[in-house]
Amino acid sequence: MVVLVHLLACAFGLGSWVAVNGLWVELPLIVNSLPEGWELPSYLTVIIQLANLGPLLVTVMHKLSPGRLNESAVIYSILSIGILSCVLLIFFWNETTMVAGAPHSTAFFILTFFLSLVDCTSSVSFLPFMMQLPKIYVTTYFIGEGLSGLIPGVVALAQ
């Protein structure tokens, strides 16, 4: 049972940044398909920074009403948003719309924002949840969080 909890804690940590790290790893392939080309990393950087509104909102909610924020509900919500965003990216990542007379990857940008919102918010919502478990599992959670950067890189090398 202890091994199972360690595996689940590691998988929980793995979900923290795996989506955004995966986007960065696939960027050399994506830039050739989207109209923004090599300007795409600049757009992504701004979008990811805007998604830091999620952790700010969670922090403000903790300050305004301490103890009233349901961490489980926040986690279920952000994981659901992340799953939905990943599934929608499968179908719409290369769809473009005309903005100011030029094609732009609006679907990709919007879905990347929601993925980033999930990943940024996980930093301030997953750890308080993990603190409810015995401390021995927190280290395993951090190992999983570290793997969220390693695994996309290894998968990219395998490709």
C-alpha cells in the first residue's frame, strides 16, 4: 500500500508542469506549422506569464477567507481544465483565424493559456493538498514534479 501511495504522489507531482514542458519540447516542430513561426516562443512566454493570474487568485482567496477554499475542488477543477485543454489541442492546435488581416494561431494560444493556468495554479494548490499526507510522501511528490520536466525531454529524444 505504501508503494502505491508513493507512485500516486509521484504521478500527482508529474502532472504539475508536464503539459507546458511538453509544449516547449515540441516547439521546434510546432514553429514550422504555425503562422507565427519563430515568434511563437515570445507569444508563449507572455501567455504563460498571464496564466500566473491563477496562483494569484488562489492566494488572494486564501488571504480573504482563510480555511474556506476547498483545495480538492480547486485541484479537480484545474485537472479537468487541463485534460480538456489537452484533448482540444489534439484537434485544434493548427487552426488559425484572421486577426488584423494576418493568420494567427488563436486556438493554440487560448488552449495554451488554459494549460498554463493549470500548471501555474498547480504550484500553489497541489502542495497544500500534499501536506495532508504524511511528510514522507512530500518528497515523492517533488520527485514527480521534477520528472514533469524530464519525461517530456526523454520522449522528445525518443521521437
